[in-house]
Amino acid sequence: MNSCARTEREAHDAAALALQYWGEDGHWTRLPGENFNATNGVSVLKLTPVADDLVQLEQELLGRWSAAGLPVVQAVPALDGSDSVACQWDGQSMTARLYPRLPGSMWRTSPTTDALLCSIGATLAQMHQVDLGAQAAQRTHAWDLATACQHRPSIGLMPSSSTRRGVDAAMQAMAAIDLDGCPRGVLHGDFNDENVLVDGDAVVGIVDFGDVLAGAFVQDLAITMAYAVQQDGVDVQRAGVLVQAYEATRALNMQEKKALPVLVAARLAMSLCIAASRQQKDPSHPTWFEHVESTSQALEKLMSFAPRDLGMLWCSGQSRTSPSATSADSLLDRRACLGRSLSLGYDQPLHITQGRGAYLIDADDRVYLDLVNNVCHVGHSHPRVVEAMARQAYTLNTNTRYLHETVLEYAERLTSTLPKGLDTCFFVNSGSEANELALRIARVVTGHQDVLVIDGAYHGNTGNCVAMSPYKFNGLGGAGCPEWVHVAPMPDVYRGDWSGEDAGHRYASEAGAVIAHAVESGRSIAAFFAESMLSCGGQIPLPSGYLQETVAHVRAAGGLYVADEVQVGFGRVGTSMWGFEKEPVLPDMVVLGKPMGNGHPIGAVVTTRAIANAFANGMEYFSTFGGNPVSAAVGLAVLDVIDSEGLMERAQVLGQRLMEGLHALREDCDLIGDVRGQGLFVGIELVRDRNTKQPAAAEAHQVVNAAKHAGILLSTDGPQHNVIKIKPPLALDAMDVDRALRTLRDVLVSR
């Protein structure tokens, strides 16, 4: 049925309903939504696909708002005396109500003067000042702004890449927002330019309460602002008149001011998502897509501002003269008082002030999806971890020469996640300290001094750790390979000498040859330090069989196997808690760090009781802070979150989603030479030519900075600095993965 025929049929059906239930005879025309206007201008017929209890709630709220002097109306009783009637409409069960038509015209059809903006803001604030009690309005629906992110799956339906980018950024900011500190109550839910009736410079009517619900008051204000910026002649700055008029009646707190710009953009983005979804279902609908163009334009205008600037502009009418001044000052201060060798990321360094889940937020309140920070393993500022830290710090924190049950509980919980036999813990403060201690233990226990490492490996920043990290000693400022360190070739099946099913065996044989040469030279191997997947080496999974065979060579030479799980442990690989578990070989020691405390400094060496006893040669081992009560409480909380939130399983599911998307992207982008990894530990190697595999380091750098500009944080690694690494907090979700894939496609394919 074409649009005209459908409109005629609906007008006929509306007339029949009005006549049957209210005895009103006449003609009706379609209004926005499922609403109809009597051509005599007296009545409005409203249809809502909701339960009777919601209709009752609306009627009760209308009564209270009317009593408070707000311009709302009560339903006209039907012929049977009821306020509403049940009916069928287009095959759907609906509730019909008849209202007397209020005076005035829709805001969207009237000139928007500053005086009118003031009236709209003041009227909304007056609604929020009426004490209604929020219990009866505890509901949600498709237009609930607090749940705007439920519409993120529709972003991919949008044909315009520029619109997708704006919606992606707006929804990402919404996903990171915190509304907990915002005052709550009953909301109109859709205080827009069709539901606000005006006469000249004054609001004379408020209609359509079908979206009423409980929520943060600032959500209502944001919805209204989303329509204000779409009016003719109203630029972003002028729209602030509405906010300032609202605040004259009901002041916003700091959390509301911070949230407002994000919520306005989210409402616009949500409208575009819903329109894209509806377009697929019913492209001929007469009213669903009326605002798409103006909504897109408004969102584009908003996203050109930093959220912090918008908040200042709207709430105070002032703008910063230099938006980047704070960050610039911070950079100058850093250069003045910190060492020059401390590096910063990106061409334009980020000034990060807040973290939440998978997101980082800068000094301008811009939100970034963090795809590289494997330190905050369970998510930035995870409330459960923060609470555990604060609670224990409030009670006690001291050095480790005292008995304390929390560290014992943590040791038991931690070792229960490891294979049987790895049952004894030494706690330290970082992965670097843990590797340093593991080296010391190995030397004492074996009586040997030398180590075997893999080319490209990084094991920490202490003196000995740098000395056994080819990534460091072969890099700028490095002193080259020490005599006591022996380097096995990197088992890279993409760029190395061997690939195919027997690659693991061939690379292990090369490691065995390195060991044999060391022994023949009078050098005995104390330990083999191996990351379970190579991180700085370029996000490289070890080929099947490699660990098992290489460890056999090491043990035959009298050495120990130290599994470095600092980067990939605690469920990141998805299929198991620990990366080394991909092969049937038990480490002699496991080194832990970064994700262990979710940003709190804690590390550990876990080993067997026999090795721990052999290390006890009379020299005391002591770490002032290693295993202190606060660190132990934090470590327990991290394990609790991994378990209760199913983060290991999430890493597997999302990792598969990410890998599938990246492989599809590789088909369309010749710059991608290889995609590899497991779980949420992934590398994308960029090459200028797939045949020669010439590294594309400059291009990788450009992609990372372009992604950062779009709100996605990535970084490069690998010996040639041409591998884009992805190892995010496990707190991200499927929509974050899809957002990352869309952004990567934009910056890679459109280069």
C-alpha cells in the first residue's frame, strides 16, 4: 500500500473509532506518531500500544501536573464513562484516548525566539519541580534515553559513513556516562518540538505523555535541547538560553552539567539509529523519517565541539578561549619535571582524567574506546575493585612482616586457578619485579646463571629484565646481548623461516640448537623465559608444539621453564585462564603482573613447593609492599570480577567476533598482511606489499593516530613497528567491537 492510500485508510479508521466510542462525527488527519487531529480543531485522538496500568499512570500524572498549573489536559470520557478504550489498530492491540485540543501550534512550526526558548526551559523545570514520586513510572522503552546504547546495532545500517562516525562517537560517549549522581524523578520522556505547543513566545500546552518514565531529570532537558538545536536560526550557542532558563528554576549539579552534552548527542544518535532500523522495516511510513536530515545536521554540529566546551557554553554562556590550554600546560610541566626518556603516545598526546569500563575520558570530556590498556583488565575504575581497595586501606595497610588472612586467602584463590603443583606464591609489586625474582630463584635452584629468551621479547624494566629483553637491548640505546643471555629465533609463522603444521617443531629445534651451542661453550641454562604469546614481538601466538618441545630441550640442559603471563594471563586468551595452558606443559614458575591488580601495583611468582624450598638457602627474601593487605584485597576483587562477570568467556566470544571482522577487512584492504591472535590479544600486521611483506611502519603510525582522532585507542608494536596491537580491558562489549571494526575500516580502506 502506498503512503497516500495508507494515510487515507488510517484517517478513516480514526473517524470510525471516534464515532463508535465517543460519538464524535467528523474527519481526522494524521499527526506525528500514532495521533490524529479532528479537522474541526476540537479534539485529538491518541493511540498507544501500552498496558492499561501505564494509561492510568499518565492520567494520574496529568492530574498532578494540571494541579501545579502546567498546561496539560485530561482525557475526554468515552460514552461508557471510561478515560480510555481498548481497540485493535493495524493488527495491534492499542489503547485509545480522546483529548480536547489545546490552543497554540507545535513548537517546530513557530519561530524560535530567545523568549520562547526561555519559556520552554522554564516550563520543563517547573514539571521537574512537581513531586510525583517515581515508583509508578519505573519502566523503560525504545526511546528511554538512559538505554540509548541498545540501538547501537543499527549504526551499521546507515549508508553515510560521516553519519556513522558521528553516531558511533555519540553512542560511545553515552556508553561511558555516569548518571548516578544526577537527581531523578518522573520525566515527560519526549519533551520535543511536536509535543510542546506555543503561542508567540510562550508555552501554552504540553501533549503526548506516552513516553513518561522515571529517570534523571537531565535526560528530559537533553531531549528538549536535541530539538532546540534543530530549529531554524538556533545555533549551538543560542540553544543555551533554554538551559539557562531551566536553571533559573531548577539548578543543575556538576554531574548533570557534565552529562548534558553527552545526552543531547546520544538522543540525536538514538533517533538516527531508530530511523535506520525502521527504514528497513517500513520505508514508506508517512512520519517516521521526517527529522532525519535535521537530526544528522544537528549531530554533526554538536560533535564538532568538545563536550566540556558545550557544557560551559550552555550552562554559563561562556566558552574557553583556548580549549587545549590545560593539556598544553600539563605537557610543559611534564617536560620540566619528568625524565626525557618517559614516552608519550600519539602525535598529539592525550590528557586523560577519568576511566570507566572500557573507556578513557580526556580533559575535554571526549571519550575514547581503550583497545590497548591490558593493565585495567576488568575495566577502568571497576567499582568492585575500587571498593575493595578503599575498604582495606581504611582498615589497614602495612608491610608484609605481619600475619594477615587476606594475603593467605588470595594466595589460595590464585593458585586454585593454576594447574596442580603450582601452589606457592611470592608477591611483588610488578611484572618486572616478578621476572627479576624468577631469575634469582632459577639461579639459586639450578646453580646455573644463563637464560634462554625468544627474540623480540620484553620481560620488564629492571636491570636484569632489560638485559634479557631483546626488544630493549637490540633497540635504540640498547647495549646488545649480554654474554649470559641466549636468544632463540622468534617463532613467527608469518614473517619467519617456517610456517605450516611443523613450524612449532622446526622453531623448537632451532631453540634446542641455541641451547646446545651455549652448553658447548661452557654456559649452562638456568631458565627459559617465554611469554605465552609474544607481545612486543608483534602479538604472535606460539605455533603448536613449540613450547612443549622447547621446554624439553631446556629441562634436558638442567634449566627451568618460566611462563611470563604478565600480558596474556587472567583469561585474556578466552579458552583458558592462562596462555601457557594451550599446550600440555607445566611451567616451573609463572610470572604475573599488570592485570593482577587492575591498575594497582601487584605482581607475583607462583612456583612449586619443591622449588620454593630449594630457594630458601638462608638468604631472606622480603618485599616491603609485595602482598600487603590492600594489594591482596584488590587481587581478590579482580578474581571475583573475572568469575562473576564471565570475562574469560567474554574474551573468547568477543575475540572471535573481532577476528572474523578483521579477516573480512583484510579481504578489502591490501595494507593488512596478517591478522593473528587469540581471545582479546590480537595483532594486525601492515605491509606495503603482501608478496614482499615490506613493513608499513609509517602507515601503521598514521592509522593509530587516525583511529585516536575517531575515538579509538590503538598502538603499534613489533620489531618493525608495523603491527597494530589490540589488548583491551575485558569490560568491552560486542558493540564496542563492532565500533572498532567500523573505525578501522574507515581509516584503512579510505586512506
